[in-house]
Amino acid sequence: MQETRIRLDKQLQKAPGYKYVPLSDGNGELQFSAIDALIKSGETVTHLDSVELVNGNIVIKYTAEDGNQQVVSTPLNFSETDIHVADARLENPSAGIYRLKITESNGTVHTVDLTSLLAVVTQNTEYITLSGNGTPESPLNATLSQAFLNTLPRVLDNLEDVTVTQLLLDNELAKGGSTVLAWDHTDLQWKPKAATTLGHTNDLTEIFRDLVEGNNVNLSYSISQIDTSSIKVYRNGLRMEPTIDYRFNDPSLPNGIILNSGFTGNYPEKIIVDYRLKPGVPQS
């Protein structure tokens, strides 16, 4: 019988850390080793590449965790059989139920339920509303929403999408000037509008030439009728700065643009004034 040596100092020695186990070496001496280094992880990453039926064997090709493709095969317990389909019909025994009935030449019948495949889960979006489930009784329909239609450019043909009543047209014509079509964001309709009521169409330019005396020019409209933020004054082609080079709102000159330095008479000067009327102010 082989003699077994036991050293109490080794048996009583503490492990050097967490998850260490004692192992005997070639001389029978106990050594401590980390268990993580000894045991390979049980979970591996394997990718299935293909499954084929070859000469009665099922052949599986996969890529193991080391990146190399592996091939395993096993014989099937039945042989390959040619199936001859004598008939295949789509049946609809009741509402919402669809199945494929396949009949082989030997009389064997197979039934495949297609109901779950035909049903379509509908989900509406901001621009499209879906209805139906894709079956013959309830076809899938897509309806464009009004939000989508509002994004399309409008083509006016024979006053399509235009709200025009004689009273509305007469009211706008009575305001003077031209009448144009404008998009009403509240009613979502094109409506006639007097051009004089649209601020961006009321931009005016007045030119004063051969100025040799005085220190002001009088516009065709009073300052109270003008959007003062739109006033731009040019003296001999150079734009002037408000309050520093000119001012307005002088009660004694209701239409006046007053220059801080007047005309000297040494040579004729030219003043150009751009401005925009307030909404609702008719052009004369």
C-alpha cells in the first residue's frame, strides 16, 4: 500500500484570497489556485450559420466562440420523401378566419392557419390614418389626414379652396387700392383682402430733390399713420441714423422728417425716405 503523507501546516494554511481552492502538485504538495482561472465560463457565444438536409443527414454549421466554423451532423430517423400536392385551396369558413388546405396525391390533408398572417396591426401617424386589417372583408386603407393636406401647395382652379361672397368682396374693394387673395390661417381658406390692409404691401418710397434750404422734408402721410420702425432716411445716398441725424414726431410738423443739420445752399441735396404704412391705413 502506498504511503500517504499529510503535512498539517499545509492543511491548516489559509487561502491567499477569495475564491481560491487547494490542489496537489506533482510531488503531492498542496497549492492554492484561483478557481476562475481553472474553470472556463459555461456561457459561450455561438452563431448558427445554416441547417441543411444532405442524404438523409441533418447538417448544422455554426461559428463557435473562437470564431471558427464547426460542422456537426446526425442521421435522421426517416428518409426523404417526395410530396405531390394534388390540391391547395384558401378557405374562409367564417369572418376573419383564413386557412390553406393542402391535399397530397395520397389523400393526406394538411391545414395551415393563415389568420394571424393576414391580420395587419394598424397604427396611425400625424399624416396617415389606417383602417382595416388586410383581409378581403376589411381591406387595409390609408387615408391622408388634414394635417398632411395642409402641407401641400394649393393650386387655385376655378376658385377652388377660396371663400368668396359678394359681401366680403365688396367690403374689401371699398377699402381702396387692389384686392388680392390671402390665406386665412383661422378658417384655412383663401379670402380676398384689400392690399392696403396687408402691411408688407404698403412699403412706400418718397424722394426729395434739389434741397438747398431748411432742415426738414414732409411725407405724404402723417407720422401717426406710419410704422416708425420701418422708416429709413438716406441723404445723398448715405443712410442716416435716427435721433443722431434726424428725428420725427414733432407736433408742429406732423408729416415731417427733421434733419439735425439743415441744407446750406452750397449745392442741391437729395433725401430719400422709405417707410411702411400701418395695417388698415389706405394708400392715397
